[in-house]
Amino acid sequence: MDKNSFAKTPPMGWNSWDCYGAAVNEEQLLGNAEYMAKNLKQFGWQYVVCDIQWYEPNAKDNDYNNFTELCMDEYSRLIPAENRFPSSKNGAGFKPISDKIHSMGLKFGIHIMRGIPRQAVHRNTKILGTDKTAREIAHHFSVCSWNTDMYGIEADRKGAQEYYDSIFELYASWGVDFVKVDDICVTEFRKWDNPYSARAEVEMIRKAIDKTGRPIVLSLSPGPAEISVAEHLCENANMWRLTGDFWDDWTQLRSMFDRCKMWENVVAKGKWPDCDMLPLGRISKNGTCHGEKNRYTNFTHDEQITLMTLWCIFRSPLMFGGEMRENDEWTLNLITNSEVLAVNQDSHGGKEIFRDDSTVIRKAYDNKNNVIFAVFNISDEKNTVVVDFNKFGFETEKTLRDLWKRDDICKTENIMNFEVAPHGAVLYKIY
């Protein structure tokens, strides 16, 4: 199975983390799916992803309950908490939710942590397909620094691959289309974890997905991923995080230009460096996460334009983080501009071509090889950017189209001035 064949363009969808943290429930999941089907599906949005702790009955906000009881089957596999996902009763798992989401013409995804539950190790429960037990495959020093649910796995132990095979067999039976695996993208570089680093677990996950025969998109997090292992990431994953959790903070957004510059030559079909989620609309409904509880994004309108412009021209996956049912008109228009989204889905050759203290310019080509370019003002003041079209290889005497306004502006000239708001961006096509 060619893993690049089912993520030919950057995945677009919704993830529950930014608005519901560890405590999303069935009603919220399906409610957002219904909103997507009605308002966003026609623009290419399709994945509905249930983030972390879906197997924890007591999850209530953005915080983790250390060493808490988890829902688990006899084979050491985590299953949905029935009090939060009632349709999962009687061993149904996520299949009923997945079926409903598929019936809307959408795809369903889940979040998991790498490794095997500590609870399974302490109880020494069975592993499907082998006589080995959880305790025999666990790597007791390989633990997550921010979540207590899991131990890493000793990749060379009998039963290790069988465990990963068993959980992805379960996910495939539920109809899962997307799996975000956490605590794995940077674990590679924990020196104490060698020689059984996250590299080996990524490879076991890849084998397990391939064995199912189901086209499950594999997303790795958190970052920052290291460019030195880009080849390994490209071989095994469909997307991987370039940063830690990205929130609605201008400093974090400004630093993303460096990440995009570093990874721009890696972007390819089925291999998508991931700038992380879009903390837009109504976020942090369950807790104070990098700002006030139950807030609209702290990003200004201009910063939101910059965010969407950069993610699109770089071709990052687009995972909306807000409670979509509370989108205002601005937010809905922001994520349904078909001409801007086409840059994300259909452009190629994206590169940064200019940067100074106040300005970044990125260039790409659409599917007809027309030039697309974005001008970003990364300063705190309004900026008039003078662009020499000859210097950057832009054609003159052509039509200049503003993709955000979806309007033809003028004919291109040798030298053109662009007024860009503080922390703002403009996006154009020349044709």
C-alpha cells in the first residue's frame, strides 16, 4: 500500500483539542461534523478528529488526570469512555460515530499516544496475537514528560509489533481514516531512549497501518521535528509537526516563517510538514489554555489572514481548532475562500524569496504554472512593500488577481507597491 496515495493533498479538517482539550464528547464531535458537512465539505474540509483522552471517563478540561483509570479491553487496547461516547457501549467502540461521520461524506480520525498503557503493564494484561504480555514489551524508562498514560515499547521484543498490529486492526474495524500519534515526533532525540527510540515505534506503526489495508493517514506530533530525519519521516508518515502546540500568539506565528523556510524543500504529495492546528474561532471552551477560557481567538483579523496565507502557500495541513458551531461570519468566510484554499491544495514549488526585518515574500505556482505570491508584513507598523517584478521573476503586463478579495486588480508593472497592515498579508496570482 502506497501511503502517499491517500494524502495526495494536505489534509483539511477539524480537531477537538483547541476547543475541548481532553474532554470532548460524542455530542460535540458529531455536532461539529454536522456543521462541517453543511458548511465546509464543499470547500474540501473532510476530517473530523477526536483528540486525546477519549478513553478517560473523568476527563473534564484541558488538564490531564495523572495515573487515572482508563477504559481498556482484555488485550491492553484503549477503548472509548462510554459516559462520554454512549454509542460505544457493548464493544461497539467508535464504529457508530465513524459510521455517522462517513454517512455525511466526511472522514473520521482519532488521537493516540505512542506505546502501551501503563495500566496494562501494571496489570500484565494480554496482547492479541501472541502469548506475550504488556509487561514483557514495555520500555519502563520511555515515558512521556507531560502525560502519564503510557510506556514506550521495546521494539525488538516479541509481541511489540503484534501490539501495534492489534490496535490498528481495531481502529480499522471502527472505520478510522486518520490517526494522530502523539509523544513521538521528537522522542527520537532523547539520548536515554537509545537504541529503542521513537524511530522504531514509527516504523512499527507504519507496518501496522499497512497490514490493515486501510488508507489511514498518519500524523505525528508534537514537534519540533528535526530536519535531519526528514527522509525517515517522509518514508513513514503523511504529516509531522514542525513545532510544539501552536496557539493564538503573534510571537509563535512570526516564528513559523523560520520553520516554513527550513522545511519548504520537503513538501510533496503524501509528505506534509505540519505547522499545527488553526486556533481560530471559539477556542479553549473547557479551560484557560494560553489565554482566557471560552474565548474567540486572540489573533487580530490581519493576523488571521497571515496565518491562513502562510499555511496555504507553504501547503501545511489545515486542521481547524475552534468550536465550529460558534463561528462568526468572518471566521466562516476566512476558511471558505476557495481561491485561497486552492493554493493549499493545488500549488507547487513554494519558496521564500525575500526576507528582511519587516517583510517576507513567498512564491509558488498554481496548477497552470501561474505565479502566486504572498507579501507578509511581520512588523508592528503599516508597511509599504516595494516589489521589483523583474528581480523575482514575476511577469509584467499580466493580470494581478487578489485571491483574498477574489478580484482582478490591475495589470502588473515592473515595480509595484503593496500596502500591508501590521502583522498582515496579501496574496496574489499573476495570470
